[in-house]
Amino acid sequence: MKPRRWLFVSVPLWGHLDYGGYLDLAVALARRGHQVLWASGPLIQEAVVRRGLPFAPLASVGWRWLPPWRPERVPPTERERQRRERALDAWLHPEEHARGLRALGSLIEAWRPDVLVAEPFAGAAAWAAERYDLPLIVVGFPAGRWPNPTTPEAREALQQAQARLAHVAASLGLTGRYWRADPFPQIVSPLAHIVFFPAPWFSDLEALDPQNRFFGGRRGAAMDLTPNPRPRALITLGSTFTEDPAFFIGAAQAVQRLGGEPIVVLGRSPFALTLKETVRRALPDLPLLEWVEYDQLFPTLDLVIHHGGMGTTHTALVHGVPQLIVPHAGEQHLQARRAEAAGVGRMLHPSEATPRRWEETIAGLLETPHLRAQARRWAEMMHAAGHAEEAAEAVIEIA
């Protein structure tokens, strides 16, 4: 088949390069002789270029940086309302989507891609695909029927989000061809959704659409079945929104009290300027790492304690490592519930994370053999489902 021009678009956050295989898919297409260009904010340029792909810096892709937020003294109901409004302002703001569409439109007119590939939060890509009549492929979330909200607060949030989407579409003069508003706004491609988790992972969805293509992941090293003399636990909040010292301190101290070895990875976030100093005061004798290579570390782990980001969740499944998920925002709560439903992990809400609950939950995970066995079964399922190479062949055929 004749090589094509593929324009990949992502939010300028390191975690949004992943989704279990998003950047890997772009690299696999480039290896097959296709022209691939990645477009996003300059923050992630180095990470993309390091993988051998050309990069186009954009002023916006529709996602909006927000000023720091300190909700500690805000009542819980008001805090939740403000959190919802901030989420909408971050990824569904009319002026930012207009700005992102202008930036992406200029690139499309200059580079003339054949196919547009986007992750679920790169809203400008969906508008650009409609305006320039380009085929759109979504990588990350499946298309399907998500459960309706069950609480008055959630229904109110849904109505606000739907109204916001309608306002953005009207302001851009577009119909929202690549959006679905029910039960909440989401980018939907009628052509293909590429998902790097097998279909059974999405047990919370009421139905899955036929254009989904499900894959898994490949280990960089074989699973190590030799027990560690001391349980090893990775503790991480991913790469960007890591400003929660209580999470790192509470998890690490609990692992230490249980005789384990905590591996604390703080990330390299430009928004967590005092994190390392705060954690070091509480954990003076513990190495504090900025970054680790997951494929090298995960085969040695007994547990990963994290926020429920898709990249970390995916890597834990690929390597058969049980998970303790402490969700902080967005779809992380969904990942936590899916891990529990799959029998590979547990969820602990941040508000419940007292020293006693930390210790009880971690001990329960380390002392439950069938959970480790179930995690290994999922690892075999992920391996059998294929990864970026198989996904590349699929999108070439589809597009």
C-alpha cells in the first residue's frame, strides 16, 4: 500500500503520549515507511523527537493550562463543583478550542495529511477533522455506551458539559460530527478507536461500538517469578500532576512498616516545585527518584501504588503486577474500578488514606496470592492481544 501522511495530535502532557501505546503506534507506522508528524505543545517535544519522529510545536491543541488551585479550605460540595468547572475549562473551553483549531488548521493546510490521529483530550483535532474533511482515528478510549450518571450532582455536571460542547460547536460554526454528547462529551471516530487494553477490561461500559480495535501490550523482559526477600513497591503519581506529598509519604511509610522496599518516583513536573523537599523531610533516608524505565523496573515489583493513569495501569497489567490505585482526577476513578473488577488491584480514595488504611490495604494486597495469579493471567491476555505492530497494520488497513 502507498505510504500515507499521518498527523498525530496530543495534549502537551507526557502521560498523553502513552495510553498504553499511542507513541509506539506512531513509531511503528514510521518504520513501515509512512510519513508521521506529531503535533502538540513544546513541553513534550523532546520526548517525541527522542523516539525518532518529527515534531510540530503548536500554540494550542484545545487543552488549556489552568492556574494552581488550593482547595484545602473549601467545603466538600463547593470543592467538587469547582473541580468540575476546572475540568471543563481545561479541555472544553470555547476560546481555547478556537485557538487550537486555528493552529492545527494552519499546520494541516501546510502539511496536507491524509489521516488525523488524536487522543481523547485533543479536542481541536476533532474540530479540524470536520472542517478539513479528514478521516479521524482516536487512540486511547473505546467508543461505546457509558453508564448514565446516578447522582443529582453528576447529572448537573453532565448538563453543564453538554451545554459547553454545544456552545463550542456553535462558536466554531461546526456540527460536532466527531463528538458524542451522550452521556458526556467525548471525541468519537466512526472509522476506528485503537485501544491498548482487551475488551473485557471495560466491564463498566454498557456496550462497545463495532469500530473499536482492541490490543494489549508486550513486555520488555520476562516476568520474574522469584519472590523478593523484601516486597518491592513502586510509588508514583505519573509525570505531571504530582503535587501530593501526603500520597508519597503515606504509601512509603506504610510499605516500610510492613518490611518492604518502597521505590518513590516523584516525576519531573514543573508544577510540583516543592514536592521533593517536602517528601525528603518526611523520608530522609529513602532515595527519591525523578524517573525510572518501566520495562526494567516492573519485572522486579510485587506491587505498584499509583493514581490510575492509563500508562501506569497498562504497564502493570502487561507485567502482571498487582495495583493499589489512589485516583485523583478524571478517568483515574474508572481505571481503579476496572482494576477491582478484573481482580488485579484495589482502590483507596485519597480521603480514606490514613496511616492505618494505607498499611491494611497494602498488607492485604501483598498477602493475597490469588490476586497476583490473576494479575499474571491478565499479563498473558495482554501479550496475546498484540501491541503497536499489530495496531499499525490495523490502522493502515482501516484508513
